[in-house]
Amino acid sequence: EMAQAALGAAGLHLDELNKLRVLEPEAAQQTGQLREECRAFLDKIAEFQKIVGSLIELVDQLAKAAESDKMKVL
């Protein structure tokens, strides 16, 4: 419609709720999608850090047990 074309020419856009936006609808949608992908990535990184932390603890315990066994042998 004419009003939307005039707004678009001024760099303004209406979203699905008829709120005035500066960002183009497609760019806004892509930005939202990227935000969700980043959140999912950060969640995976946090989970990875937990797993690595547990692995480090386990290796440390095994090293202490091995050192203790060496002392018993000596």
C-alpha cells in the first residue's frame, strides 16, 4: 500500500503487530534466528565445559590413586 511504500522509502517498516520498526522484516527475522542459534550454541558450550570439568576431575583422581599406589609399592 502507499503508506507502507512511503515508510519503506524513509527506512521504516511495520511488523506483523503493526509496530513501527527501523529494521527490515527479513533482517529482523534473520536476527532473531541468529540470536536463537547463538543461545543454543552457548548452551552446548556450557554443557561441554561441564563434561570437560568432570573429565579433568576424574583424571586428577586417577592420578592421585596411581601416585598413592606407587608410594605403597615403595
